[in-house]
Amino acid sequence: MTSRVCVNNPDKFCYICGRYALKKQRTPITEFIKSAYFHYFHLEIKHQDKTWIPHNVYKMCIETLRKWKIGQRKYTPSVSSSCYTQVNINNEDFEVAETDSDIVQFDLSDNDMAKPFTQNALNDTIRDLGLSKKSTLLLASRLQERNLLASGITFTWYKHRENEFLPFFFAKDSLVYCTNVLGLFKALGLDVYRSDEWRLFIDSFKRSLKRVLLHNEGRYASVPIAYSVHLKEIYENVEILLKAIEYDKHKWQLCEDLKIISMVLGQQFGFTKYPCFLCEWDTRAKSEHWTRKLWTLRKKLTPGTKNVSRKSLIDPNKILLPPLHIKLGLMKQFTKALNKERDCFKYLVHKFPKLSDAKVKEGIFEGPQIRSLIKDKTFEKTMTIDEKNAWVAFKKVIDGFLGNNKDPEYKKLVSDMLIFPKITLQHELKISLLVLSYRLLSKMYSGKCQRRASRKVPPRYQRNRVEISRKMGHPHVSRLLLVS
């Protein structure tokens, strides 16, 4: 038997999550913490006059609560079920011990006992590890040999785990596609399906095509509905695929890179005179690229006129402009305009040593790399005055226009970015779309479609989200479309 009195000072533990925190990692409980704690947990911080109650909070928990309160984060610190700071202190019917002499004794001898995997725990582990069928069966059998599976747990069904979804798919020639989207969603645990809540994404490579549905607010996992390892990324194959999944019936919105957008709208490839599907921006009129903001809007895309060669496969009003691709295009042009002999460009080479010289010269960066540069103050110190002004304007456009929230002065931010020509930047289609976007703000994929809900997910959605995540998390769902 052992005493419940902790050998450590309770103030060394976090009141919210119960974890041990070093002195520099904890801070006293303030009125803000009490308010944020109450609004999220619907519980008050009580019994601060007791010596065995923690009076400090882990700094990470404070930051997480702060972001949740302003809507920048959905999840908050989780309270452990065994955390003594939360088990009883908010229970009005519980009698709080006044002194250490009132503390009871309990036995800790069974705390080291093994906890067998339940069926849900096993499924989650396999999903998180991304195991194949063979690896799943091997892991489960090893756990069973060591009596680490709870009684009644079965795993042989993993051999045929795709059978639940096979009735909703059909294989024809080199294409596998979903023939019953509504039935597939019900099988995944989502009883209510609305096509306007989902957008179609075409994940294409040189020798494969894949179609997935993405939820506009990110509540559910992606749902693959078509796949082919033989079809190339051309107009004819995209047309076949859209007909197979009955796009005309669902009419999802489409968010793709500019290459796919041009393809589905029947535009010509290459360096054409009128590459934009929104307006008649002229690539040949270079003298007007940085001075003219307003270009004639396209009324319709007519085959045979202004670089439109075929009929559109979808309604242009269903197109969502991808901010990420526009951001990558702007970063590419900014990097290409830098003087290769000056410190700014040399700093890029030094900061990303794993990137080849060719990629750095062409400005081929990924999203995380751009974010790291935006936070890097040293990078700005290596720039000239014109380069720094252009870079600051670029960052403001990212934060105030290409992000989740729109700055009230977003028009001015985009206009200020026209300082780019001072560093001999080349004008391209993505810059034209950016300048045009503040006239057609609804075309930009952002806002509701991009941000996560800042509030808790309603209980009626909790079961569906967990169920879809569990079912879609298994590798067989994504590999199911490979069967052809």
C-alpha cells in the first residue's frame, strides 16, 4: 500500500492536462486562463486554496486555449481520465479533503498490467501505420501469440476488407470508378450527402488519373471515386472519366491547378495569346501587363475562338482558383528575378542545401519552404530595397488575400504588389489571375472552403467523421481503385 500524497510539489504539474512541467514551461493561473478554461470545458477552476491542487498551467496548454478562443485551432489540450486535477475537483457532490491526513490509501500493484488491444484500437493502429493486408495479418497474429488481443477480437476479415465497398465500384477497360456515390457515402457512415458540400479534385500524373472528393470544410476524409494507372492526362481521358462518375448529375465544384483547368475548359496548351478563362488577358501585350488592371471579361468559351479549341467539360462557374498554385507561381517569378550573384539568392542556396541548383534558379519551392522563408528575418536582411519592398508586398498578399481570411484592404494589397516590375519580374498568367481575383473574389478557393471550423464539431457529425476516418484510413480503400 502507498500514500496518495505525491512526492513532487503539485504546482509542478499542469492544472489542465496534468503533465509534469519544468519551471520555465509553467505559468500561474490567470483570469484569462480561468475564462478560456470555463468556455471550453464548461467547468470552473476551483479549490485553488488547497495545497494539493496545482496552481500552474503548462504554457503550451495556454497557447492552445488562446488559439481555440480566437478560432485558429479546433482542438484543445485533452484532459487525461486519470489526471487527479480533473477527476473530482469539479464534482459538486464530492467531499474535498481538507488535510493530507484525510487522504486514503490505494494499491498500485496492478498499474503495470498489459492492456490488450480492443477491435477499435487495433483498427486505429493499422490505419495509422498504413499497413497492407499481409502486414496487417502478420501484426495481428504476433499480438495474438503474446495474448495482447482482447477476447473476441478477430482479424481474418482483413483478407477481404474491401468487399464492403466493391459493390459501389465498376471496372471497365483501364478505369475503375464509382457507380453509386450516394451508396458509397452511406457505407462510409455519412447518411446525409449534399453535392455542394464537396469539391472534385483531380490528382493526375503523366501515366495515371485519380479522382477524389474533398469536403469543403475538412470535416471528413477524402473519398476516392475513380482511378486508372493507364490513362494519361489528356482531354479525351478526362472526358471519359467525368462521364463515368456522372459529373453532370452531381455538378461538384472543381479546384485544380491551371493545367487541368485549361484542359477541362477546352483551352489550347502552350504559350497562347489568351490563356486565361476569366478574361482576355493578352500575353503578347507586354507593355500593358503591369499598367493595365482591367481586361475584358470572357462571356463564354466558344470553340474555335481566342485559343479555345474544344467544348468545356464543366461549367466555368464551378471552377475554384487554387491559392497554393498562385502562391507557388509568384514565388517562382520572384526567385527568377533575383540577381544570382547577390547575397539574397546565395542565401536561398544555403538555406535549402537539398534542393538542386536548377530548382533554386527556377524558383521551384514547396509550401512549407515558402512558409519558412516568410518567417525568416535573416532572408529579408540580404535583400536590396526594391527586393525587400516586393517581398513584403508578396507576404501581405499571402496573409491578406491568398489565406483563409480576407483583409478589408485586400484590393490595395494586390495593387501594391505591382511593385514587382522594379525587380524586372516577368508577368505571367498566375499574376494576372491574382490581380483579376479581387474583382471576382468568389472565384478564389478560400474562406469557407479552406478554413477549418473554429467551434467544436456538433455531436451529430462526430460519429460520421470518426466512422469515415476509420474506414477511409485503411489502405485498402485507396488501393481498391487499383483493381482493374
